[in-house]
Amino acid sequence: MQSPLDAWFVREILVHEEALTRYLQRCWPHRDDVHDLRQEVYVRVYEAAGKALPASPKSFLFASARNLITDRLRRGRVVSIETMGDLEPLHVLVDEVSPERRFDGRQALRRLSEAFDRLPDRCRQVLWLRRVEELPQKVVASQLGISEKTVEKHVANGIRLIADHFYGGAPAATAVGTRIPDTFPGHAHDRGQQQTD
């Protein structure tokens, strides 16, 4: 005989199997893993529902899927802005998100990704380790063989350059009074800094 939790799971969760599969196929780069991911989502949802039934089962299901993908990407240290940038599937979570807001969100992520990709190599590497992987400044400095002060400078420069690109503002003056041009990657100042680090 089916338990109340099993009946709830079939009625509220399994009915969304097709939509969940499509969501995972869109968001996960390795299609061979989709079946396993779906099963892991089901296990997470079932275990959580055993403690307390969620008020909105469908939203909880897709939030669990999104969290699982994020966990897997973080564990594999393969966080891709493009992978996470597909906001289209989120319409199943928040019905109030308009097509305009989804489009604006995708555009913002695309611009952020472009800005990040245009950073000088060392600056991008430091910013990734500090802000995405959230490694302590001391660890980043040791790992890259640079001083903690240099790590601070790269983070500050990277954030400023991304903000300049993202918001379309004029680049701010550097500490030595020169200005970084709009096309910041590869200019002489960055090349010199990369060589010394």
C-alpha cells in the first residue's frame, strides 16, 4: 500500500518529469548525466518532503534541480556563466517574470560574461579565484606566486574594469594617473603588469 508521502510525490512531483528533464537538458552541459541528475533531484525532494511538505511543490522541485546543478558545477570547478545564464527555464518557478525581464536578465549576464572575458589574463585569474571560488586572499597569493597586495590590486582593477564595461562609464584613473582605454585587454599597462606578476 502506498504511503501518504509516496502518493504526494506521485501526484505533485512525478507529474513534472517531462518538464524537469527538459530543464536539466537545457542547463546541464553533459546530456549523459541527465537521468542521474533527475534521480538525484527526486531523492533530494523526497527526503526534504519527508521532513516537511513544501508549500509549492513544483517550485521546490525546480529550485532543487537548480541547486543540484550549481552544487555539481561548483564541485567540478566548472562554473559557466553561459550555462547558468539561461533564465528561460525560470518561468516555471516565478510566473510573474515577464519576457522582458527574462530578456534583460540574459542580456545582463551576457554583458557581464563579455566584460569578464575581456579582463587581462592575470586579473581575470585572480578575480575568478577570489570572487567565484571564494578563496582567501592569502591562498590566492600563494597559489599564483604573487603578493597579497597584488591580489588586492587585481581584484580592485578587475571589478572597476567590469563595472566600466558593464555600465558603459568612462574608465577611472589608475593610481599612477594614466587612464585605461575602453579596449582594456592587451594594452601596454596590463602587459607590463602581467609580466611583473
